[in-house]
Amino acid sequence: MVSLLLTHGADPLLKPHQGTSLTPPLFEDMNCFSYAAAHGHRNIVRRLLLRPPFRKEDILSLEEILAEGVEESNDPPAADSLNVVPSLSKATMKALQQASYYSAEHGFLDVTMELREMGVRWKLHTWLESLRRAQELGRYEVTLCLLSDFPSIRMEDYSPELLSAGVPFMFRMLETSGDYMLTKRLASVVSHCYGCSPVPDIPAMDVALSTQLDIRFLNNEEMSDVTFMVEGRPFFAHRVLLMSASERFRQMLADSPDNIIHIGHMTYSTFQMMMRSLYCGGTEGLKISVSEAMK
């Protein structure tokens, strides 16, 4: 039917009927290429691109068309047998761009990739949908091809979708991928998104902000790796917290390979209060007092 209509002058680039308030448009704003692509009809997309030159005198009525049929000698070569894409006008390229969007939206990856081979530019959304579909289908080679093609997307076509959906999706791919080539291509895409500027220095973390522990760790024998002996009673603590809280603690721990430290000239209740402050907050104000108390 498509071949019949095209042979007798049907124009796939004509805008669809817009309808009236009483008769809404049946096909919204999709063109013929979009309908074929949205349903995965690669052969029809190809056939639409190969429509024969139209002559005004060839116009026939629908009744004449159906009665006459299509002469075999006038048919162009089968679309599937063509290896060379005909030169495309600006209007046709715009129609194919829309068709690429709809084929990606409906999951027809092969149609989208073929349209790309015809010279259709990637739009960000179309590229992302194609990448998702390639991952779902396990199409490794297509995935690599898509990742390599990312730089062809123009910067003016970038949208918030790249940050909200694209980058998280690619990082999930990085987490789950054990393939070197795939990891390399993903890293290249992320680097391209970041740009050519050098990565800024990462400031050192303030150790004091990360030394507080939950109250459950306080004097907990099962979780500790250091034991203090105060007035003959053990107090269980953690090496990392103590080393960041005071230089004096750091020296004491370095001098005690068995991780047992004896504390003199301090009551158990005072030591317990000091350690509670270290574990649950206020470490900055205690640094000086701890050093003095440990002397």
C-alpha cells in the first residue's frame, strides 16, 4: 500500500490533517516516517525515502489507483537491497529526526541506529533512551557504539535530563560493569561532560568533624581495640578516635604495643567524663585539657 501511494504521488512530508474543534486530529503532529519508526517498520522507513519523482500529470483518483495497481517496471529497487542512502533534503532530515525520537521512545533500537547511519543527529533524550534499550537487550557492540558517539551531541542539545537521569545511569553502568572497554568508554563520556578544565583539588577533611562516635561505642569491650587501666578498672576505647583527639594520646598509643595503657593521677569518674565528651561531642575544647590531664 505504501508503494502504491508513493508511486501515485503521495507525499510523506505533508503535515497531517489538523482537524477542527469537532473533529480533533487523528494523528497529532507525527509524520509518516514517525509512524513507521514508532511501530518498528524499517522497510517502510526505507521505502518512504525512495519515493519516485512525482509528475503532476500522474494524479489519479483513488478508484483509478486501485483499479490500475502498480506496474512492476516502474517500481524502484527493493528498499532492503539498497546500501546507499539517497541525498536527503532539510525537510526530510527534520522528519527523520522526529522519527528517531519515536523509534527510541518505543524501544525499536535497530530503527534508531539505522536512522543514525543515515546522518540523523543525536538528541540527548534519544541517545539516552537508546543506551537504556541497548543495556536491556544486552547489545554490547551497540552500547559501545552509542558511548563512542556521545561527543556528537551538540552542547545546545544538552538538557537537565543529562544530570537527573543520564549521569546516574552511566555511573550505575560503571558500578556493575567488569568489562574494560565499556568502563573506558563510560569514563570517556563522563570526562567529556566535565570538560577540559583540570579537576579541582579536594580539600582535606577536618578530622575533628569525623571523630565523634555513637554512645554505644563508649566503653564497649566487644568493639574496642585499646584498654585504659584507671584506678585498677578497665576502660575500653578506640585507637582512631583517640589519635585524632590529642597528640598526647597519639604518643601514648605509639608507646604501648600491647594496647593497654595505665593512667595515674586521675580518678575513674573524671576519665569517664572526659571520654564521654570525646565520643559524643566537644572534642575541640577538650584537646588542651586532655593533653594537660595526661601529663
